[in-house]
Amino acid sequence: MATTRRPTLKDVAQAAGVSTTTASVVLNDRRDGVRVPDATRHRVQQTAEDLGYRPNILARSLRTQETRTIGFVSDEVTTTPFAVGMLAAAQDEAARHGYLLFVVNLGPNAPLALQEQAIDQLTQHQVGHFIYGCMYHRLVDPPLGLPADTVFLNCEANGGRHRSIVPDDRQGAYEVAAELIKAGHRRIAFLDDHRHPPASRLRFDGFRAALAEHGLDYEPALHLKTTPFVRGGLVLSDLIGLPAEQRPTAVFCYNDRIAMGAYRAARTRGLRVPDDLSIVGFDDQEFIASELDPPLTTVRLPHREMGQLAIQLVLDEPGALDDVPAPEGNVIRIAGELVRRDSVAKPHSDLGQSDASSS
């Protein structure tokens, strides 16, 4: 079966009634001292669109020594729904600038030697810009071979030489903890992940800041360290098994998976969410937060905003940082969004809980 021939630059030039040089100047955004009238430029562009013409990127790269590609090196971003929004946003933003994204997914805990090999191969293919992305906010050692303008996405690069874009975990934790306090809760448990600094440290800091600002004491007995999975939420069972006057009336979970486990623990103890126990999470993880019964109040991580900004920074787009908070050194923190659903209610008055100030 015959295949349709791909239209060439010469085909576009003939159909538009111009020289091949003129068509090249217009479609490859060249100057070469040639001035093309606007009407002619529009005619060539419309003809190219009508014919379905696509420029030969390889030929252009041989001429300009630039492939208009960006290397996206990641651990698990491309294979998990958790953070794939970063990649989708980065792809969209790169396309908007006329760039392609070359994605290399190395898997979790890839040795530095493998990372450096991937970077070297991308560099040999004339990839001039790099983004190093992680599935969750963590500290990483930059592999050798990355240029100085590499942007680290959803992770912080040790050494402080590279720019990093991460969620503002502290601010998000403050906001969701304040949501519980404003509903009237004064005994709030914190189910904490003990394995993933700096995110765990920053979320704990935000939780304590909300308590302090609203005149509440931090109670170590209500701070349980667990694992960041559904089973981690089951540790809540002992706390909520205490007499009503001693148990927490609300629970702040480090992430939505722990919150799912907390729901199970509550139901095992015969408690209803939120009538008997309010629960909040963090991440707004797809297929979890909105699907729990009742749907979970949580913090949406700004994955799309972060992916978009990473492209803008590696391409040095003017004004890219105009609408974000001032960086802390080379670390840019992007605020998430408090997503209010149905897992928070006022505590029962018969537990002796008084409404906290909403200030």
C-alpha cells in the first residue's frame, strides 16, 4: 500500500508562489537579511498549514547547532499518576515555545553513574537545556554533566548551585491545619511521615505554626510518626480508642494515603467522618482525595504550575518569576491550594470543645 509523501519546503514554496529561500526564511524563522512582506509571510504560513508541512528539525539542528529540545530526566514522574501533571504541563509549555521534551525515566534510586550516562547521551544529541524532576519533594545530589542552568523540579539540589522549584509545604500545612482550628478543634492529632525530609519537616513546621498562631499548645502525645502509605493511617486506632474526653477530635495527615488509612481506623472504632472525627490530608492525590467517603479536605500540590515554570526558567523567559514569591537562595516555593470538601465539621459540643477563634 502506497504511503502519502510528506510535503517538503519546496512544495510549500511552489504552492505559495514564492522562492524556496523565502519559504525557508518564513517557516524556519530566519532573518538572513531578507525582508518578507507581511502578506507574503501570512500566505506562506497558511500554505504550510494547509499542506500539513512540518519543518525538518534534524536539518535545522545541523545548521544551527541547536535542536530546540529540553531533556527531562526523572526518577518516577512518568510512571506514576501522582506527579505526572508536572510532565504534562512541561510538555505543553515547551511546545508553546517551539521546543520538544526528551524524557528519560530512570526509576527510583537510580545510581549516579546511570544518571550521568543518560545526561551524557542527551548532550551528545545536542540537548542544550535540562530539567531534573522527582516524584516527591526531596534532596538530591546533582549528577555530573548537568549545565549550570538546569532546573530541579519537585526536589532541592544539594550544594545550592542549581535553581530548584518545590511546593510550599509549610504554607500548605499551615492553611489546612488552620482550617481545622477555625472549625473549633483544639485537640488535633498529626500523623507524620518520618521518611521524607524536607517535606515532612516543612509540613510539621506549618502545623505547629498554625497551632501557635491560634493559641494552642503542641501536644507530643498526639504526634504519631508512621509510613506514607494507607496502612500508615491505621496507627490512629489507639488514639481514637481513648475515652471521648482524651481522644483528638481532628486529624491532620501528612498525605492523602495516610488519610485513607485514618478513615479505615475511624470506621473500625465506630466513628463517623466528619461527625465524630474530622480528617484532612495533603497532596489532593488523584483517585483518592475526591473519591473517599466523604471526600477529603486536602491541599492540592501545584504540579502543573511547577512544570510550566521549570520550562520558562530553562528558556530564560522574561517575567517568569514575576508572580511567584521571592526565592530562598536558589529555592523557589510555589503555593498549593486548599481544597475544601466534606471531611471537616465542628467538634461535638458534648466533648467540651469550645470554638477556636477564626482570626
